[in-house]
Amino acid sequence: MQACANLNELYLTVGKNRLYAEQGRAGTNDLAERARELFERDAELSFYYNQTMADGKWNHMMDQTHIGYTGWQQPTRNTLPAVEEIAVSADAALGVAVEGSQSWWPGADSEAVLPELSPYQAEPTRFIEVFNRGAEPFDYQVEAAEPWLSVTPAAGSIEQEERLAVSIDWEQAPAGRQQSSVTVTGPNASSVVVQILIHRPAWLDEAAAEGFVQVDGDLAIEAEHYTRAVDAEGVWWQQIPGLGRTLSAMTPFPVTATRQTPGGDSPRLEYRMHLVETGEVKVRAHLSPTQNVFGTEGLEYAISIDDESPQLVNMHADSSREKWNQSVTDNINVMVTTHAVSQVGEHVLKFWMVDPGVVLQKLVVEAGAHRRSYLGPAESLSGP
């Protein structure tokens, strides 16, 4: 457990070090040094396991290389991932970063825009980071343009960095979509304006139905949180606890079940959801990377929204080596379907069984631009 935690912190630290170097943060070099300490700690833990614990009974059990992977094949030896060190100015210099972006301000050409806030987002706040790009500390303050908009803390002193929480008083905020701003002021009268987008759908305030609510274009549902599981004669849905990368998984049983034709009363999982956008949406099904165990052209499932005809999806349609490498490296197979949504409000997303052996971990509904992340967005909240 210690070794795993240490390794996770090492990779997180290396990633932050590289991002901080791009943004010119004063904390960059401290992260580089921390990464070296964690790399040395890994060697100490390996030595203890091999040589000291149980008087060396498990010697060589921790010899396999585990640091420095660039693909699924192990490297020849443990190697500290590359870290960067930078020189910062002697004077204090303001830097601002916002959640969801790798850019920094005032260095970027574009506006600083925080991802949309909603009363239905998974976390109650968004964040802004104020950081130093110089060696001397500085004082900052934040001014919000609206009384229902708050930033905590609203003032302070920065040596390296501080994360500020942006929140909305939803009882006071107007319904619908609004745009406001906060202004961060730092040394030498430098300042950055961050645009704040909020969306409080008026029709959701009085909605009676339950379901997952779309926020900032995304809606994510863990597979086990279905509204209804429809079984058929001899076929049922089985939860597999802990299998998912973020929670668990669902799959049809038994594994020897016959192939199903999706539609009507055939086996399916139903997920009630509220969409706040119309137009084209994409549904990303996060599937366990099951092998094509039946020797067919590939294992299939189907997806539909409301009463549309189910779309058949072959999870093995791409048989390229690149696709296989990606599935093995990420331990997930993400398949995409496209659907048309003509009205906002309540909809039902249906995941239909076709072949046994298809294991669903998560469903993500996207409208418009989508910010990629390794695990996908956190699960949406249910409304109202």
C-alpha cells in the first residue's frame, strides 16, 4: 500500500511539475525536488521488501521495473520521469489559472473563463488558482461583480500559490444563463478578469421527475446507478462490485446466454436523465476491454435515447494494434454513438444487451465541446 501510494504521488508530482513549468510558477522547482524524493523512497521501499521484511524471504519479489513506462511493455529499469526546473524573476509577478484549462493569465491571448457553474454540478464549487511567477511574495484581492457570486478566500498573501473556491448563492442567483466576472488584483496593479458562467435551469426548479442532470455540456452516470433493469427469460443483469475504474460494472448473465435482438422488451438498462441542451449529443460507453471470446466479428451492444431505434455497436470493430494497445494501457474501451435531441427536459438513455460478455462501467453524454480526462467526468447529480 505504501509503495502504491508513493508511486501515485510520484506521477502526480511529475505531471504538476511539467504544468507548473509551462505556467512559470514559482513552485516548479520544489515539485522537481519532491519527485526526486519520491523516486528515492520507492527504491527504499523495494529494498525493505526484498531484504529486510521477513528476513529477506521475499527477496526479488519487488524487482520488476514499475517506473518509467511509456507503453504497456515494461522498461528495462526504473527511471525517474523527466522533470523541469526554471528560473523565476526576482520580483513578484501575478499568475492566474482556472479549473479545466492548462493556460495561465495574463499570459494567454484568450479570456479566462471558468467552466459553467450549476446547482446540479457534482462539486459545489469551481476553483481559481492565484500563483507567483517571481521570488518575492505579494498580496492579492478578488472582487466579484455580483452579490450572489463569492470567492473564498477573497484576499491574502501569496508566496507560491493558493486555490480559491468560486461559489454561487443559488437562492439569490437569477434563473437561466448568466455571465458575470471576478477580478483578481496582484502586485504592481496587475489584474486578471475571470469570466463566470452560471446556469440555473428554471424548468428544473419545479421538475418532479428524478434523473441525472447535464452540467456544462456533460452528463455522467455510473453503470450500477440505473433507473430500471429489464431482464428477459433466462437473462438478467449482474452488478460486479469494484470492477469499474471509478465504481463498479454491470453485465448481462449468464455468460452463456444467447444473442439478443435489441428493442421491445429485450434486456436493457435504463437511465433517466435531464438534458439542458438540444441538438447532436454523443454517448460514450466506457466498457471493460473484453476479448472477442466467441470468435465472431466482435461483441455488440446497442444504445438508444427515448424511443429511437437502438444503434448497434461492435466494440471490436477497430481491430488495429493501436486500438488494442490503448485499451490495454488504459484498461478501458470507450465506444461512441451519436444521437439527435430535439427538446430539453427528461429523457431515458437505454443500454441494450446484444452479446453476453459486454461489461459496462460508465456512460457519458456529451453536448458540444468536451474536455477530455483520463477517467471521464465525475458522476452527475440527480435532480431536482
